[in-house]
Amino acid sequence: MVGSGTRVYGARAWRFMPQDFRMASSYGVPEGSSLADWPISYEDLEPWYERVEWEIGVSGDHRAMLHLPPYKRPYPMPPLPDNAQVRAGRVGLNKLGWNALPLPQFINSVPYLGRPACIRCQHCVGFACPVDAKNGTRNTLIERALRSGNCELKPGVMVERIDCDEGGRARGVRWFEADGTPGSAQAEVVIVSAGAVESARLLLNSATAQEPAGLGNRSDQVGRHLQGHSVASARGIFPQPVMDNLGPGGGIGTCDFNHGNPDVIGGGIIIDNLIVLPIIFWKRFTPPDLPRWGLAAKQFMRDSYRSVGEAKATIQEIPNPDARVRLDPNVRDRHGIPVARLSGAIHPETLRTADFMAERAEEWFMAAGAKKIWTSRPRPGLSGGQHQAGTCRMGDDPSTSVVDRWQRVHGHDNLFVLDGSVHVTNGGFNPVLTIMALAWRAADGILARW
Ligand SMILES: Cc1cc2nc3c(=O)[nH]c(=O)nc-3n(C[C@H](O)[C@H](O)[C@H](O)COP(=O)(O)OP(=O)(O)OC[C@H]3O[C@@H](n4cnc5c(N)ncnc54)[C@H](O)[C@@H]3O)c2cc1C
């Protein structure tokens, strides 16, 4: 297996909605886009969503998830407690009559699977959890795999290429250790889990005489349809402190605008954002009419750090084939492997949806009582970012996709891609739970055969 299996940088543990799996049927295919339906449905994935929620550990309230079909099993842990920002956010959502839901999070709200509850330190993103209450593959599945004695973890290894025989059967991989020493292994099954950019890069770097444009790339699909999430936000100054130093932060939101919006395609969640470090506050939360230096900026930091909140919309991007990952013809990494080159831009429909979502975020904070509100919207430009997806899309037709519905690379019996790159569309939700549920489903498929 190439890659660690999905990491969790933040903690949001969202299921996609049924409509997210059938975007083309629901909205048509906008010009210049490659909007498409998935070959599988929400119902196909539902048992694995549930399984990941219990095996990795998610806190939340299934009864509040009114945008989804009823859950068959609740979350294993109740929601995390409110902080001041969540309380302010709830006032606004209730006033507007929008469904207010506690965010489902990969964070222990009570002791779970032998690890303690969250101590509410507010530094979930970018830092290791001091008490190990944040859940990801590293402290659950990888740990269990290592304990089984059947798994060897090779940290710091950079896989250079996948070897295939003339019949297209993957034979193994070649890599470089952290110190540059080359290594290799033979394998019955090769699973690529390197993330949307790096999985595409690896397939492209593994060209053979039979597939000179890269493994699985006979139809020129590897690397295309690169997506992420566009973000629109409203930031507002509240008359009261909304930062009370209690983490994890980012605890409430609504899914009323993921679908069914007039005249836009899709939509996304709107949530209150995590508590930010002072330097990030200065970089991102300074109002546009305020200088970013000097006494006025310092005064704003002193007076407003605790009273500014952010309502953030994570917007479903409309994929297009020109947003893509290719190999750079000139630049190589320290091992001499060609690096990825990203190009293309987000589709104009995504920008239209972002305008709509920025207005909803602003509406929320006005209703919540913010006195001064300013918005930010995505600019046209490259996609990919922190929720990168889509470069090895799943489909039944090898001429328009890279992997089949069980995530096997078309034309390669024993080569699989298990990560965000297989997403046909990326939902209006943080993607990790979906990546993990898909990977679990595909792994069960692999186990049934080998
Ligand atoms: C700051 C931040 C916050 C986020 N918060 C959330 C959140 O709250 N909820 C959510 O759902 N998502 C969140 N995400 C997104 C989420 O982390 C990604 O969507 C997810 O990790 C992608 O999973 P993946 O398996 O596709 O790739 P990754 O998790 O990136 O795993 C790929 C692995 O492969 C390794 N690798 C790559 N190339 C090679 C190679 N050639 N050889 C060997 N190893 C290789 C990489 O080092 C990595 O370990 C966040 C992301 C960021 C950056």
C-alpha cells in the first residue's frame, strides 16, 4: 500500500448527501464542466459510513442530521459541549428557522476505544492532540494493523513507481528510503493511497511500453477533474466575546443550503469556524477597511480577538477536465522523480454558487447579532487545495474514468486507488469520512477476492 491511508488534519466527519452522488442527473452538465453521477449511491456507501463512524470514533447527534436519510445506528459518542461561538451561532440559526446541527467530529466527547475525552484545548488543526482524543487512522486502524503482526510500516519512504508486467498485472513497487537508499517489494495487490495529487503523479510516473502515458491512462483521464472545495465566509464583530478559550471550536452549522437552492448548482455546508491563532486572526480576520499594520491594527487585535467569529461555507466545486495534474517536464524532486504540475481553474458555476453562499453566511451572522460583517469569496484560479480530490475518478466506462466502482484501475486486475482521487464529485462537505468509507468498502471487495 502506497501512502498512509487517510490522515485527518481537522476533525469534521461528514457524510455526503444522496444528491451528491448524482449531480449530473440532478443539475445537468454545465458547459465546460465534467459534472457526472457516481456509479454508486449513498445507499451503497451507507453501511461503510456507519462502520467508520464506530471504528474510528465520531461524536455527533444523528437526530439533527435532517438533510440525510434516517441513520440506522446513532453516532458512538454524543456531541461535544458548546462554547460561546456555538451559542451565538445557534441564536442566529434559530432566528432564521434554519436547521442547527452540532458538527459531527472525529473527536472523543467521552472516553472511547481506550482513549480519553477532549480537554477542549482548541488546537485541533495543525497540532497533535495532547491527550490523543482526536481520531484518525494513525491511532486506530494503523495501530491495530501493526499489532496484528501482518503489517510493516515504512515511514519516510517515497514510492517512485509501480511495476507492471506486459499483461497489466501490478508486480510491486520501487521506492527511495528517507536517506535516498533505493528499495523495492513484490506484491500480489498494489493499493495507491497517496492523495489526489500524488496518486495521479505516481500513476503517470509508472508508464510502461503498453501504457506510455501512464498506468490507467489510456483515455487520458489520470490527473483530470482535479477538485477541492471553494470557500466563502462572513466574518463579524459581535457585541459580546464569542471566544471563551474553550475548544475544539467550530461546533455548529447548517446543511439547509447543500442542495435545492434557486438558480445555483449544489451548494455547501455553512459552519462556524475553528478558533484561530493570533497570527492567523491578523492575516485573515482583519476587516478590509482597516490598515494591517500600525496602531489601528494593533488596537483591533487587542479589542476584537475575542469578539470576531467566522461563518464559513464549504462549497461543492463543479469539476472540469482542464483542472488537472500532470508531470512537470523540467522539475524533479530530491530523488530525481518528476514532480506534479497543477493547471486549470475552478469552473465559473462554482463562483456563482460561492456568491450565493457568502450571502447566506452573512445572513446567519446578522441574525446572530454581529454588528459589523464583511465577506470573502473565492477568486477564479487553481483548484486542489486541502480537500483535493477527483484525479482518478470512479466510473463504469473506462473512456471517462480511471477506476471502476470497486476502485480497481481499469485494465489492471490487482491495482487499486483508495483515496480522495476517486471522487467523481466532492460534495459540499469535508471529505475524509467519505474517503474512508469508500476505502473500507473497496478493501472488503479486495479481501473477498484475495
Ligand atoms: C488543514 C487541513 C484541515 C482539514 N480538515 C479536515 C476536516 O476537518 N475534515 C475532513 O473531512 N477533511 C479535512 N481535511 C482534508 C483531509 O485531511 C484530506 O481530504 C485527506 O487527508 C485526504 O486523504 P487521502 O487518503 O486522499 O490523502 P492523505 O491523507 O494526504 O494521504 C496520502 C499519504 O500518502 C503519502 N504519499 C504521497 N505520495 C507518496 C509516495 N509517492 N510514496 C509514499 N507515500 C506517499 C503522503 O505522505 C500521505 O501520508 C483537512 C485538510 C487540511 C490540510
